[in-house]
Amino acid sequence: MQRRKRGRQLYHRIVRWLSVAALLVAIISTASYGSGAHTAVRYLDPPMGAWWNASEFAFMTVSAAALGILVAIGAGLKLVAEEAVRRRVAIASIIVGAIIVAPLASGMAAMARLGWMAEGGLAPYAETSIVDKLLIAGVYSLKIAGFSLIAGLAMVAMVAAVIVPLTRVVPSREALK
Amino acid sequence: MSGGALDFPTMLSMRLLVLFIHVTAVIVALGGSLFSTFALTPILNSELEPVARIKVMRRVVRRLGWIVLVSLAVLVATGMMNVFYIGAISRLLMVKLVLVIIVIGLAIYQYANVGARIWQASSDGPSPGLAPLVSRFRRVGLTVGSLVLLIVYLSLGLTRVPGALSIG
Ligand code: HEM
């Protein structure tokens, strides 16, 4: 009952829908980037294809980062007690998350490009088959989402550190005498 | 360092400053929790009356929560900068990051859930519901402390034994 009540909260629904939207955009842009689908779009509508070619990487990195942040917010909220505190933490986290998502995406995209320490045998991206390209793009997106999840959890921790003490339950005078 | 002499340009580098802040954040987070668990709480229990003890304890829980959660955020920010300075991701780092996720989750639970409920339950002084909350707060705190110690141990290997734990 309590769960269902909580599930109806607007901020919960916002986080859930934003997560689904970020996941969909991440899947589509990653698949498109990995398969070079912009050529098909170019064939149907050249200006649109050129725009998509120039933007798909940004879509892929920002949506993966947004997904990581949103999963962190969703998980973080489950750990916070008290509806009043949770609502404030949710709203503040969504706002801070929206502010940091673009710079975080470019930072995490750079971090996800760092090699595994024993790497050396992989063929350059341009020379691999389409299946390998899809796989590489998928792992790249997953790494961005994973690193962003950690950054997102740190953000929720920071927001909770500020919000929890501000949402005071006023103690009775007796207790403070 | 060259030939044992201090190499000042290297000693004053941005990389060392970031690592210094990273390690300082560990000291602040872990030191605060250890002091509260092993020094402050036993003394409060033995020296203060229940009403005064709870007044002090609830303030400590709040203040410590702020310190630990902010330190963890600083650790993540500086940790990511450290990764850029190292320029590679090892298997050891991945293990460390999984543990970091667990630690941050537990710390949020400890302070924004159990701690907040302690704050609420103690607003009118001692209450029967307080004791289980306090013991859960302590248990979660000890788990967080132990995991942080494990992370510190693993971190020592990040730049010292990279070959042994790399992904290949
Ligand atoms: C609970 C959280 C954390 C703790 C307790 C912790 C602890 C430490 C400690 C004690 C060191 C110094 C090791 C040495 O002397 O060589 C260190 C280094 C390092 N940490 Fe963390 N850390 C945490 C979070 C993170 C995160 C989130 C990242 C990455 C995203 C990270 C990345 C690194 C890296 C790359 C180094 C090596 C830096 C260098 O030697 O240049 N740490 N960490």
C-alpha cells in the first residue's frame, strides 16, 4: 500500500519516464552510431542525414550520462526516509542533474575512451566489422552510463547532505531545555 | 624525484594536489566515523544522562552525516580526475568502483534514512524506538568503515601493481 502510494508520486514518475526516454535515446543513437545508420537517413533526406551524422555522438553520450544520473537518483531516493525529505532531494537532484549532464557527458565520454590497461590487440575502430562496431559503441555507452551512475550517486549524496539538515523536525522545547 | 632529492615542480603538480584532496577526503570521512563510533559514543553513554546524551547524539549524527556525504562526493570528483592522470582503467579500479557504489549507497541510507529517523524519534528526548535505530546506525556505520578500509587497501595497488590486475 505504502509502496503504491509512493509509486504515484509525481517526482517518481518523472524520474521513471525520464529514465525510459534516456534509455530509448541511448539505444537508438548507439545503434545508429555503431551501424553508420546516418547514411540511410542521408539517402532519404540529405540535410536531415547530415544533421543526424553531426549529432548522433552527442545524443549517444548525453543520453547515456543522463541514464546513469537518473538510475542513481532513482536508487538514491529509495534510500532516503521521510516523504518531505525525499521530495526535496528528488527535485533538487533532478535540477542539479539537468545542469551537470552535458559537461558530465563529455567528461565521462573522455574517461570511457581510456583503454583497459592491457589493451593492445584491438583493431582500429574504422577497420572493424559492423558487429564489432556495434559492440564497441554499446560498451562505450555502457561505460559512460556506469561512470555517470557513480557521479550521480555522489550528486545525490551531496544533495542529501544539504537537504536533510534543512528539513528539520522541530524538537519540542522540553527536549531542548 | 631524482637521486633522492626533492623534485619541487613534481611535488607541486596539479596531480599531487588532486591526490592530496582525495586522500584528505578519505581521512575526513573515515576519521570522523571512527572517532564517533569508538571514542565519542562510549563516552557519551557512560558520562551523560539519557536526555543530555540524546541531545548531543542527534546533533553529532546530523553533523557527521554532512561531513561524510560531502567527503564521498569529493572522493568521487577527485577520483575521476585521478583516473585521467593515470590515463587507463584497470580491473582493480573497476572492483574499487563497485565497492564505491555500495559505500555511497550505504552512507546515504545511514544518514538520510536511519540518521534522519533518529533525528525525528529523538525530537522529544529519549523514546523506546530509538535504541534499535541507534544500533542499526552503528552497524551500517561499521560496514561502511570496513568497506572504506578495503577500498583504501585496494587503492594502494592502483599505481603500484597495475600489471598484475589489468584487463587482458
Ligand atoms: C570511498 C571512496 C574512495 C576511497 C576510500 C579512495 C581511496 C583512495 C586512496 C587512499 C588512494 C591513494 C592510494 C595511494 O597512495 O596510492 C586513492 C587513489 C586513487 N583513487 Fe581513490 N578512493 C575512493 C574513490 C575513488 C573513485 C570514485 C575513483 C575513480 C572514479 C578513484 C580513483 C583513484 C585513483 C585513479 C587513484 C590513484 C591515484 C594516483 O596514484 O595517482 N577513487 N584512492
